[in-house]
Amino acid sequence: MPLVIGGLVLSAAGDATLGPSAGNTMKGPTGEPIAVDAGMFPNGGIGVQGFEITQSVNAPVAAVYERFTTSAGWKKFLGAEAAIDLRVGGSWEVYFGDDKIGSNGCQVLSYIPNEMVSFSWNAPPTFAERAQRIWCVVHFTKDGENKTSVRFQHYGFSESGNWKKVQGYFEKAWPNVLKALAASFAEPSK
């Protein structure tokens, strides 16, 4: 029988998996199911640390939103395999490389079709903080004729541990992801 600690599932073999792909259902204090384990997030509140970037994309909002919120979309614009299930509590897993490491165990937190999506995210595998979660909020707004402004916010970084280094990593990585998203609409249709 597996042991569950704060959404982390430890099997009898000692390996660990997180989130919806782990097949576990987290329970509240009276046994009710909960979609998100707040204990997995190292930081929160009004003064939570984060950063914001904006990218202009030459495509209508609906097209940009669909590309960003689907597995097929991530494959198209970043070449990454993904398991995205656009529903609250659904998977938001993007895998990099053949070993399928990425945002394993992350989840959709909320969304408004063609307007915004928020999802949990984890630190790269080189950081001990990987078992915890931070979150991203992405807004898609019309910015002229057939143009979309993508406002990407990443929050939840703590002052402790390696969180400053993790934040620095993502401050460099996410602009490249959004540039790839924009570039995917500049390519001729196949």
C-alpha cells in the first residue's frame, strides 16, 4: 500500500510520484476530496514573490490560447511532449527530452476559455525544491487586429533554500518559451 504525504505518493518500492498522474486523491480533514494540496506550495499571500513577462503574438486570441493550452499545441510550438487536460485539477505536464522530465505532477488551477489559464509548476530536477509547487497565471488579450498580448506571471518563490536560483532560472527560460510560441505563428502553414 502506498504512503501519501502532502500529495507525494511513495510506493512500496520507494519511488515517488506527484499529482494527478500519481492516481491518488488527496483528502481534506473530514475526508472530502481536495484538488490542490496547499502544503505543496512554499509561499503565498499578498507579498508573494514572482515575476511577469509579456509577449506579443501575431495571431487571434483563440488560436494562441488553444496552442498554449493543449498538448498538441506545445508539441507544435516547442517540440515538447505534453499531457494537458484543460479542466480544474487536470494535468499540466510538459516533458523535455527523451526521459520525459518536466512539469510532472503539475495541475491546471483555473481557467477562463480564451482569456486565462493558471497552473502549478515545479522546479527543475537539479533542485531539492522540485517536490514543491509554484504557480503560473497566463492572460491572453486582444492587442489589435489578429494580434494577442500574452501576459505571463510566475509566483510562489520563497526566500528560503534555492528558490532565488529557481526564480532566476525561470526568468531566463519563460521568455524563450513565449518567443517560441510567437514564432510558431510566423511559420508558414504546413
